[in-house]
Amino acid sequence: MDFTIIESYLEDQPAEKTLLINFGDIDPENVILGRWVMETRCLENISILPPPLHMQMS
């Protein structure tokens, strides 16, 4: 499947447009959120996941 990365975020800050976002050192029991916005033309067999519970849709 071909896709294009439109945007990447590390926490709420824009990051480099790559799947290999540098998360740096993550302390035990800590959480860091990485998020990607992608586009593809293929719509067969794709599962769309709901946004995380802490995000609000407007």
C-alpha cells in the first residue's frame, strides 16, 4: 500500500514527516505520544481507528 505522510507530531509539536520520529529517551512508566496524518488512495481492507479518548472531536 502506498501512502503519503501529510503531518507528524511528537506530543503536540510538529515533527519531521517520517515514521521514524525520534522519541528520545523515555523514562520507565512515562508516555510520549507520536501521531501521524497520512493519505492513501487505497480504501480496501483499511481499519480506521478512533482517536484516543483524551482527544475531543469538534
